[in-house]
Amino acid sequence: MAGLSLLPGLREPADIALLVDAGTDLVGRRCRSGVKEIAGVAGVFILPMISTLIFDLDGLLADTEKLHRRAYQDVLGELGVTVTEQQYEEHWIRNGRGITEFFEEHGIPVDPDIVRRRKAVRYRELVLSSAEAMPGALRALEDLQPHKTMALATSSYHDAAYAVIETLGIRKYFTCIATRDDVARLKPFPDIFLLVASRLNAIPAHCLVLEDAQKGIIAADAAGMRSIAIPNIHTSRNDFSKATMVLPSLGAVTVAKLDELDRLHGYDHIRDGQSIGLKG
């Protein structure tokens, strides 16, 4: 942080006014939009307060990965094809691949569209009978909504996603919902997160992605967004090195924790057309 210091009387970066380029005074103000802006002679500082939260669905808000797996196992079992728990975790959850790639990799001569349609029917049956929220999920949504714009970005198809959303009664929390039907490329590509940001007119640096799997954290990083990884039983061995923070459950995601992220991980120095991330 050479060349940067707090102005006299300021106790921490969250307050903030900064000094840049050998003594140029920059005066900060907190905008109503939730973005802290600082302008000066030598450059511009934008200190991106988190304004938008983008949630994954399966495995983060809903304990439904096991239902996806069981639906595939039931349908494929009728065709004499076995999918183990380890195969599902690695292929679908960690790497974000689908049934088409699974058949290609294993040389299985079956039309994936037929399997996908049958799986969708079976999955909906399982969701309606046994879908549950992940620990701390509903309380987190309720507590965070008054403070942030919230969106949902899932790699599930529209019908599968909305079966879960309606069963858990969580539609009311989200200003925007995007599914795999809305984008050409899925996580780990950033497309779905950038789409949500565009729909909400949000700057990616002001968005925080909450994910349970490696593919989602990689996608968030590629989108220029910060992220919190919340591993579950299926993703505990994923690589979360690109996450801004790793927490044990959604119950640990509080307004105070988001403020901590802003203080320690949220400062971008924009000068001469370059952005330099300053991380605590």
C-alpha cells in the first residue's frame, strides 16, 4: 500500500478518506446507493461497499444435491447405467458438467435429452416430497434482505429451480433470478453472474457471490466479484483458494460480516486506467 494512508482523525478504512500520490487530499463521502466514492486531483478512489448478494441454490440454500443425484441414479438405473456418489460430486457439483458430457466421457449411447426429461420429472417428485433448506439459510435470507439487494443464480434448469424455490417459499427474497436457461455457458464461466449484475444495474465489484462449490467460486472470480464459499458435505474437498472468505454455514453470513469484508477486502484503487486490488 505504498503511497496510501488514512487522513488524520480517521480510525479505519471503512470511515474513509485516503491520501494518494504524494500528498493529494481526497475527501470521501458515503453515497445513498451504498457506494463510497472519493474524488481528487490525482485520481479517483471507488471503495466498493457490497450492495448486491448473489446466491447459488442447490447445496447452498437448498439441500437438494442429493435429490439431483438420486433422480439421475433412478433414471439411469433403469437403463443399466450406474452413477456413484463420488462420480456425481466430481462431475456435476465440482466441475459443473452435465449428462451430455457424462455420456460422452463414458461412451454411453443414450440420447441425453430423453434422460434429462425423465430426470426432471423424477426430480420434481423428490423436491415436492422431501426438499429442505440448508442450515441457517432461511434465517440468513430474512436477516440480510432489508440491507442488500439479493439475487439467485443457479445452474439448474428453470423448472427444477422453481420447484425448489416454490417448495421452500423463498421467491420473495430475490429481486432477480437467473437459471441455466438464461445463459449459454454455465459455471465455472462467469456469464450467469454478469447477467444478474446487468439486470440489476450493479457493478460487479459491488456484488458478493455466495457459493458452496468450486465452480461457482471460479465463476465469481472471473466475473470480478468477491465471494464467500460455504462448503457442504459434497464439496468439502473443493478448491476454494479463489474465494474471498470461507465460512462454515449461511448462519455465519451477517451484516457485520459483510461490513468486515468491505473493510478488509473491498478496496480498489482506480488510477491511470488501472485497478489495483488492496486486500487485507
